[in-house]
Amino acid sequence: MTGPDYQGLLDDLEAEEAALDRVVADLNEVEWRTATPAAGWDVRDSLAHLAFSEDLARATLEDPSKFEAERDALLDAGEDALVGRGRSMPGAAVLEWWRDSRAAVQAGLRSLDGRDRLLWFAGPMSATSFATARLMETWAHGQDVRDALGEPPSVSGRLRHVADLGVRARPFAYRARGLPVPDAPVRVELGAPDGETWSWGDAAATAVVTGPALDFCLVVTQRRNPADTTLGVDGPAATEWIGIAQAFAGPPTDHRPPRSG
């Protein structure tokens, strides 16, 4: 993805960030401490994690060697490092941190071609994939914030980026667990917010995932258990994949327990 298409992706990333910003812009300190569905994290933690991730993204854009050092230190430090700095700050200060960091990353990404390569945790990736991952992470952690505050999900055509990443990450979900990647194809057909159908994979595949794009995105970002959605999952290959689907990098994690159970 180059030229206008890549810049359009960055426009979508900026719009998704702005949508979440509007949700948290006027929170008071009590609201910042509202627990989210992510165990042990409150709203402030979710934004601190996004800000911390943007700092890492800024490092790889500006000084790859600095990013490598910070990445290695993070892998040794464990999960607390993902939110630790934010826990010593008021919520409003965390919000300003996120705003500053994401603006710097946007500027850096806009100076690149979509095919340029950037270092990240699983290895080098294109600027296009990098920006898509930033959008996915913003949307996913934003969903935790929205759930905590009783706000509706962010539903727009930007979900296509999240869904596409979820489909393309199917092999990763297996490799992360030390499992062989299946040869069996899976067809994905999703109802888009505007009423169109988004599809991936062989139309002749016998393993098929169907349903609303929102539900699929909630599942592949592990914000909803598949049992709490209206996804149709037909065939062993589709059932196995959806049970472990994971659109984000890092160690394998399990779906949250079903809300109905």
C-alpha cells in the first residue's frame, strides 16, 4: 500500500485515535480509575499502555537501536512495565502523554512509504502493517475503555483494517502456541457497518466464519468470547482457529470467559 492508500490508512488511524480521545477527554479522576474488563487494569492503565506503545513506536521510527534496547528491557521487565509509569500520574496527564506520543508517531509514519520497513517485536514489518497494528491496538484497548464507561463500540469502515489483520494473523495464532499451521483454508464473510460484505479466502472452502464485522473484530482482539457473539463458525478448521484467534503480537493468550457463563 503506497501513496493515497497508505495515507488513507493513516487518516483512519488518526480518526480512530480521535474517536477514543473524545470518550476520555472530559473524565474526572474517579472515572479514570474505573475498572475495565482487562483484569487488573483501569481506564487510566489502558491509556497509559497506548501511550507507552506509542513511545516504543516513536523510538523505532526515530532511533531503531534505541527501540531494540527498550524492547529487550521490556521483555525482561514483564507486564507491569506496560502501564507502570501511568500509575504515578493523574489521568489527565496520561491523556496528554498519549496525545503527544501518538502525534509524533503519526508524523513519523506520514514521512514514510507504505513499503518501508520498521523494527517491531516480532521482527521487521512494513509501515502499512505497522500502522494497521497501531489502529487495531487503539481500537481494542479503546473497546475496554468503552466497556468500562458504558459507551457503545466504535463501529465504522475502519473495522476493515482490524478484521483484515485478524484474518492475516491466523498463522501467527498457531505459531505462537507452537502448533502446526493447518493447510485447510477458511473463508471469512463479514457484514460491514454500511451493509456491504467483506470477504477473505477461497469461496469454495468448507470451513467458514460469517457474521457482523464488529463481532469478528471483538473476537480476534479477544475483547469478547466467541460464545457472546453471533458469529457463525462452520467446519473444524474454522472452529479451531476462532478458539485461539489472536490479532495482536506477543505470547498466546486465551479468550475471556463468556459473559453468559
